[in-house]
Amino acid sequence: MEINFLAILVAAISALVVGFVWYNPKVFGTVWMKAADMTEEKMKGANMGKIFGMALVFALLLAMSMLTLTIHQFGAAGMVGGDV
């Protein structure tokens, strides 16, 4: 199986972009802060570089594991007894 590292990187970065938009205060950020009992003071005390770095690492791992779980065009034909 050939790994397209550019596609994996784009998938991981797109997951972070969706998170940035989702937790934006103008979208759902304030609702999430109230539901999670999060305050501005708690957020200022967090190490954002570490949080975003780990989020990127886990998004990369998720994208790589989804690669192995995805049924590709040839894999789907092979599953039903067709030629690969």
C-alpha cells in the first residue's frame, strides 16, 4: 500500500481547521465554554502550543489509521470476489 503523506498532512490540518472554526466564540465557543465550565482565566493558564501540537499529532495518527481502514476501489472489488 502506497502512503500519500501529503494527503495525510492535509487531512490532519483540516481537522485542526474544523476545530478552530467549531470552537470559535462566534460559532460554538461560548456555548462550549459554558457547558464545560471553562473560563478565560483557565484558558490563559493552559499551554496552547502543547495542546495544538498534541492535537496535530493525534490528527496525523488518526489520518494514518483511517488509511488502513478505508476500503479503496480495488479493495472493494476484491471483497466481493472480483479481480484486484
